[in-house]
Amino acid sequence: MAQQLDRLGFQALLARFERSAWRLELRGWYDEPDEGELLAQWLADGDPLPTLDWFADWPEWIAKQVAAGKRFERVRVLTDPLTDYLRWQLDVITEPALAAGEDIRLLPAAVAAELELGAADFYILDDRQVVLLDFDQGRVIGARLLDAAAELDTFCAIRATAWDHAVEFGEYDTRA
């Protein structure tokens, strides 16, 4: 049986990973609390600098994790065509996260469509915990912590498939 976590409980769990955190992002749009106004601003003027102030905590946190010998990786599944949200992510917030040490890979829509990746965004923490993210209209509202070894094996197989087919950010032409 899965353990239900609210948003704060999920954030606390993520903050406690010991060796590795890996995420699969399947959505073409997320509605996180601080992003909507900044995305609209970027769409209006294309200037990424004003949109980075709110984001500074994430690269700082990633850099601390990496300095402590931890890995933080993700595969971001893209849409075709790219949503405005994904274009903003790729143009504004991906490079600072990469510079901090996060390994972000991209999975083009056509490739993802041929793979069996399931339908849920999830994290694998320390190769022992699977956390399925719960959303309400694009906003993370909580998560479900799975506890069965068989479920872990399934999600580790999805991770391996996604990682093997994804490309590094620098290899992906974001103008396409």
C-alpha cells in the first residue's frame, strides 16, 4: 500500500535523499506557485534574467547535494511542438541547474511515444524508494510513496529505458 504525502511531506522526503534522486517528467506544462507570472513575462519580452531570482534556491541546493557526493538526475519528456512552458524551461531554468551539477536529459516526443514509460511523473530516491507525484491542474499537491519491491523494479526499468533513449541537453537543438 502506498503512503500518501502532502506537498510539504513530499518536499521533506526529497530533501533527505542520501545518494541519488532521479526524476521522470512527462508533462508539457507544470503550474508551480512562482512560475506563472514569470513565464508570462518571458513570453512577453523573452528576457530570462528577471525570471531567475525565484529559481536561485534550486541550483544552490543542487550544488550542495553534488558537493556532498550525491547525484540528481532527470529525464524531461518533450512535446512536439514544444509547449511554451517547455520552451521557457529549456531557455531559462535548465542551464543554471546543469551548471549546479544536475544531470538533465531530454527525450524527444517521437522517441518517448515508442517507449513504455507509464503515465506518472515520479522520483526514484536512493534506488530504493519510488515516489509518484500527484497533481491538481498542473501543480504538485503531494505524492505517493510506494513500498513494494516489484513496483521498484518496474520503475527502475522505466528509468533505464528513458535514460538510455534521452539525449544530453547540449546535444539537443532547442530551436527545432
